[in-house]
Amino acid sequence: MSKIIIRAIEAPDVSAVIEIQSSSNEAAQWAQQAYEGLLTASTAELAWVAERVGRIIGFIVVRRVADELEILNLAVAPAARRQGVGKALLQHALTRACAHGVHNIFLEVRTSNFGAHRFYEAHGFINAGKRANYYTSPVEDALLFARSLPELSGKINRNPVLASRPKL
């Protein structure tokens, strides 16, 4: 299997990201303009793509606020699933977050997305609550997952703040 390359999203990647998103019902379904907005330097949101042999096979979008990171969207092309792509994207985001002083990471997952529950739990996230009617099309509750990252001192913040996060 060829090496997975993780890099910042670029304008030519947007159509591939939309295609992956469209084939991933469990992923947040964003408009093309939302991804194009990630290309500007003024955004607080960051996006990376996973590439193998010149083809985009996955993506992750995050938002950083102070010492917290929220994973907004992550999806892998159906043909590339269960090959470490999601893990590579998540590890890249966690590594970057840790290097920039992030202590806590949050994300929401549909209650019916058991594969995502297992994936995030396997990577140190815990179920930290529920958001009623969070999703639309169809309406569904979200489970809030949280994880702390080691601080630069080597300590682990074991009590992530689970209150509402500030909006960027």
C-alpha cells in the first residue's frame, strides 16, 4: 500500500472533498463555498487532506479557539476506508493541536454512527454528553466526545471543560 500524505487543503482539492463528503452520509454536508472559505488565511478553521498516489482519499476540518480544538468534519473515501486514512488524519490534527498548546478536543457524532463512536473511543475520546436534535436531515441527537492532550510539561489535563465552547 502506498504512503498516505497529509497536507493542507488547496483550491483544486475542493471538488474531491465534496465528492468524498457526498459519499459519506455520516459526514457533515457542507456547501462548496464553506470549503473554499477554508483557503483564506483569515479563517480560524483549518483543513487537511489525505492523499495517496496523487488522489485525495480523505479530509479533516478543525477549529481552534484558545486551548481547545473542535473537529468539525472528517471523512474518508469509501474505497480507502479501514486502511488507516482516518487515523492518519486524526493523528495529524492531534499532533498539530498539541504543538500549538491545545489541551482539549471536542467533536459531535450522530448517535447512530456506531463506527465513529468506536473510532474515536479507540483514539482516547470519551462520551462526554449529548446534544438533543443537533443534526438535521434526518433530525438526530449528537453525542459529544472529548479528549485531553498532554501539555507541554508532560502532564495530562484530566478534566476537560465540557461547557459550551466559544464561537469563532
